[in-house]
Amino acid sequence: MLFRKTAYLFITFTIFLAAADASIIGGLTHQKKAGPGEKYTGSILIKNEHKKTEEIKFYQTDYTFNYKGVNNYGQPGKLKRSNAQWITFTPHKLTIPPGETAKLHYTVNVPDDPNLNGTYWSMLMAENIPHGTPESTISKKGETQLGVVQVIRYGLQMVTHINDTGTRKIDFLDTKLLKDSSKRVLQVDIENVGQYWLRPNLWTELYDESGSYLGRFEAGKRRIFPETSVRYKIDLTKLPEGNYKALVVADAGGDYIFGANYNFKFKK
């Protein structure tokens, strides 16, 4: 029901001993509005905070996720809304001395296709190359690392909006009340079934069985790309037992406010 009225750091482990200490400057999301046939450029700054020279390699993946907490980083360019094939970048590897900052440049060539609409995205991965591994070009002769090593990858979201085109629509997949020994939580799963990314602020307005207003309970904001879904959780622990009516609202800004009504009961 529509009421009238836009970082990811993740860590993997491989065979190695010490972690790099490089940081991305300026955030992990790069977004731009552009029309079919247009080209735009940008850059990404990486600083080496470590006491040793570091090597960073870059590569692309697609990216999707769902409300169950599953994240997929697939082969670039395979998803229907992937822009990975539009992006070129240089260099593919950076060698950064201690305390210095280096720059990666990228170009996005949007295809001249009038059927493009909404949001397209992919990931540009920045990953350290551990010292002492065969891939490293700066390791000293005879330097070989054994054991468990922490490899850090930064996932940079590369997002292209085809101007302001594309539908904005949300579906409420499931809403349920969860209860354990110490907490009650209203769990709300929603999916972006439109064509443009959204970042809804979700809350519920609660009423008791007599219709008296009890207040607004917030869940915060989550970013949702088209054809992805997320899970919100609203803490209702302080409410007493009883029957309740809930208006769950997902406010994506502007004219795009979505809502659904639910009835539920708190009991021992």
C-alpha cells in the first residue's frame, strides 16, 4: 500500500600471518546519475597506515543480498542490473609506501540504450597482497610466510542511476513477532520490487485494542537495491501483554511511503 506524500568492510582468512593496514578514504559507495550513452569518471584514494610498503590489488564482482543474511559476490556482469561491464579502472594493482596515499582511477561508460532505467551496480574489490606470498612482487628474497593470515578486502559499491528513471516499490514479505525469555521483537522483511535503489526508514505505530495510540517504535534505515531484500527488527520488549494493532511504515523519502497493517498479541 502506497501512501502519497541513498559500506561494506568484510574480512576473509587465507594462509598468511600479518594483516595489511590500508584504508579507503571517502567512503565505500560511489554513486552517480547519468543518462544512456554518457561517460563519467572518478577516483578512489587508499592510504597505507602500516609501517611496511603494501600492495593492493583490485578486481570486480557482482553483488546481491537477501533478508536471510545471504550475500553473494558473483562473476561480474552476470546480474541483470550489473554495471560491471561499463566500468574500466587503472591500475589493477597499487604499491603504496608507508604513510602515503595512492589513487585508483575509474571510468564508467553507460551504454547508449534507451531501455535502461533505474539503478545498476556492482562491486570493486580492494584486497591486500600479503608479504611472502607468490603473488607479492615486493617480498624480499627467501621471505615466505606460513600459518594463518588475515587478508582484508574492502568492497566498494559502484552505483549508476539512470538519472531519475525507474519505479520505486516495496513489498512486505513477512512480519512476525519473536519472543524469548527477555525480549520481544517485531521482525519485518521487505523487498525492493522496483527499479531504483531505496533506503527506507522503517518504524511501526502501535495501538491497543481500544484504539489508543501507544507510540512510534523505530527500526532505522537500510539500503535496498532492486531485487534484493532486507530484515528490520523493532524492539517492543517494554510493552505489556495484550492485543495490538500495528501500522508498519517504510519511508523511502519524497512521495514514496509504504505501509501495511497487522494485528498481534503479546502473551506469556
